[in-house]
Amino acid sequence: MSDNHSKPHGYYTGDIHNQFVEEHYDPKNRSVIWRTFWILLFITIFEVAIAFAPIAHGILVITFIVLTIVKAYFIVAFFMHLKHEKLSFAYTIILPFVLIVYLIGMALAEGTYLNIWDSLF
Amino acid sequence: MAAEATMTQETGTKSMWNGGRSPFNVSWGKMMMWFFLVSDAFTFSSLIIAYGAMRHRFEAVWPKANDVFTHFPFIEGHIPLAYVGLMTFILIMSSVTMVLAVDAGHRRDNKGVAVWLFLTIIGGFMFLGSQAWEWYHFIHGTEVGAYLAPDGSVYRDVSNAYQLHASNPPAGSLVAPDYTLISDKSAIEAIKAKSEHIHGANLTHNEYGHPLFADFFFFITGFHGFHVFSGVMINIIIFLNVLAGVYSRRGHYEHIEKTGLYWHFVDLVWVFVFTFFYLV
């Protein structure tokens, strides 16, 4: 690939918008992909292994949820390349999920409340 | 408008955004794929959160996944988590082949894209087959079955309540929904007399315990499975386009990136389903 510094690498999308998209191909991509694969595989095996270990249920649940979020990070950041998109775009995608955190709090509190309600009557 | 569009085509660097180029440096199509995935993630989140709420409500009588999904092909015995672990591996692997197809697209390697995309399609079919197998066993249930009392409680045979096996319970005992053991002969007969003998799970009853567990399982894994199926179909269309040389003529492989985003999202959802249905 010849490197022309006056013009950035990229292509025109060719659809009705015909936008110019900059492209930065990094030959190290493939080693990053395989590294991500091994991390995901290792975490999954680790999860299955500790599922039967004599560990308190609450600690296990928290461990599983944290590891799930770690796996989600690796999939979104490296497989979906969000880490290499502009930061403003990454925030546009990630920030709406604050609402999901809120919904989790609301819904689980409601479920727990109904559980207590059922046991009273 | 038409004149403006023509001018945009001619001057090239100007886009429809009126600012000259995308503020995000992401093409329109790719950005819309991301926004679709955000909305789809909200749908899946709502389903899983609803599952969580009902699980908190019926915590004492909620079935334990290790008692429900215990099979592995060609191997007899109680093997929880192994099969779903394998399914997770298949899906992660197909995500890797997909991202390698995207990578080959960046290098304009048409043959590489075709090979990796083909492997992704194979992985997708393997996952769908695994899910069909899992559903079959869940719907079919166990041979001994369970007893559904008129009040909706499910009394299972002790041979299917693996949690209690360490305490060596007498054979033929029943297990109440909250995992208390019923080994008294007359009590067992009384339960059997008033109850319906059921096998497996469907939308109205579930031999493993609370019927909502089966409803959420069918709905969430079914919705996810339908996403996988759509993804495989989209991948096949893109694969045929690659074979026909559509993208090498176009000069870029952005379509592979867009379908890749969708495929990784399907993998991402499975990571959460795996945790909240099988692990926790």
C-alpha cells in the first residue's frame, strides 16, 4: 500500500449519500482478534469451572455479572471496533444504557417487593 | 435537491450532512446499524430484566438451571453447563471468523472474505442445531416426569433434583417446589392422587418448576435464536454477493462490516443469556 500523506486512505460508500470514509488498516488487527478470542474463551471456561466450586452464592453471582460485563466489553470494543471509533460516537452508543441500569433497579425492587407481599397474604 | 446531490457526487468529499463529512467518521449505513443494535439491545434488556423481576418474585420456588439442562449428546448422566458452554464456544468462534472476514475485507482479499464468511455461516447453523437440541430436551422432559398439583405447585421426582443427591434421599421420594423432601409414603400417595402427571415443559406447565421459567426460556432464547437465524440468512446473502464479486467491483467491503456488527451483537446477547439463565 503506498502512503500518500496529502490524501487520507478511504473509500466512497457509493450509495446515494456517497460519503467518504477514512480507513486506517492496522496489520496487527489479526493478533488483536485472536487475543480477544483467547480472553473470551478463558473467561467462559473459568465461569463454568467456578460454578460448582464451594463458594457463597452471593459472591458467585457478583463474579458472574462482573465477568459478563468484561466479556461484553471485549466483544463491543474489539470485535465491533467501538474502541477505534471516535469517542463521541462511542458515548452516543454507550450512554443510553444508563436507562437500563435504572430499569434493573426498578424492576428487581418491584420483584422483591411482590415476593414479600406474596409471603404476607 | 437533485442538483445538490449531483454536486455532492462530483465534489466527493462533501456528504449529505452539510458539514462536509460525517462528524463521527462513520458512514450513514454503519451508524444506522449501530442505532438499530442499541434499540435491539433495549428490547433484549427489557426481556431479561422482566425475567429477573419474576425470578426475584418467585425466588423460593424458581427452578435451578443445573437441574433442568443436564444433557450432553452421546454421554449418559448428569452433566450440567457443559453443553451450553459448548454452544457459547461455537458462537464466540463464529464471531472470530466473522471479524476475520471483516479484516480480510479491509485488505480487499475477496477470497479470504468468502472463506471466513462461509465458516461463520457453518458456525451459525451449528449453534441453531444446538439450540434445537436443547429445546427438544426441555420440551420432552424426563421419563419419570413430575406431579402438577391443582394449586399449581410442581412436585418432582427426587432423581431429577440433583441438589439433594448428596444427602442420599430414598428413591421414589418427591421434592416440593421449595426443595423440601417428601419421603413419607402416604404423603406421596396423597400428592399423586390429586395431581396431574406431566412431562417436560411448554407455555402452560413446566415439570421442572415454575411455569414462568419455561415461558421466559422459550421467549428469550427463541427471540435470540430467531436473531441468529436472521443473521445466518443475511450472511448467506452477503456470501453469495462476495462470490459474485459485488464488493470487489464496488471497491470496499463495508457491507461485511455492517453484517459483522449484527452478528457480534447476537453473540453479545448470548453472553448475557448464558449468565442469567444458566450460571446465576
